[in-house]
Amino acid sequence: MQDGPRTRQATVIDSSGSSIAPVPAEAEDAAQSALLKVFSRAAEFDPRREALPWALGIAAYECRTLRKARARRREELTGTPPEPLDARTPEEAAIERDLQAAAGEVLGGLSALDAETLLAAARGRRDPSATFRKRLERALARFRKEWRARHGAD
């Protein structure tokens, strides 16, 4: 918690609250409640671990708590309709976005035929021919090679 300014953490928690809670006032309430819990529970934080996932976990819990309370009261939403609940935590969503961006970057470095083959396979449009299977095998091998060259791991 001590390695970054509190305003940065507050901004991250506030933005994660607004992405989880569809009503702006509810997002502000969740962010405020999460910040209060983060600062009141700072003594419980393990400094050997990352602070951001810990704080985002608290923010996600607060958003879920407020949503459940609203559902119990059966409040009518004004403005935007409720978004479906996302079972992922904000950290998991961020990791998924980063991985998709990295995969897109690697895919852009491949030939058009390789990219087309990989996208067809990902969308479930696989041709049952041996030619397609072999093309897919080779495209995956080139994708893995490019991934390792850029990111150093599988």
C-alpha cells in the first residue's frame, strides 16, 4: 500500500466500481465504501503481496453487496437497464483484456492465411479436411513461436 499515491488507488477503485455497478450513484457508494474498508483494514494487508488486487477485491465485494441489497429491496432502476452480473473479478477481467491484446498483436504478426486459419478454428468453423488440419497445426506452431519470441512463455 505504501508504494503508490493514495489518489491512484482511489482512482482505480472508483473506476472499477463504476464498471461493475450500472447506476452512477451506486458506483460512487461502492467506491466510497471500498475505500473506507481499504484504509480501515490497511493494518491487515500483507506488504509482501500486491496491493492493487487486494483493493480491487474489496471494491468488487462492495459492488456485489450493494447490488444484492438493491435486489432485496426490489428497487426500480432509473436510466440504464441492469447489466448482467459478471462472475469475474476486476483483476481477472484486466488479465483477460491484456491476454486478448497480446494475442491480437501476435496474430497481426502472422501471415494472412495463418491468421484466417486460426480465427476460423477459434470460431468453430473448422474444415474437416486433412489440409485444414495440417494448415491449423502449422499456424499454431508459428503462433507459439511468435508468442515465445515476444512474451517468452507459453
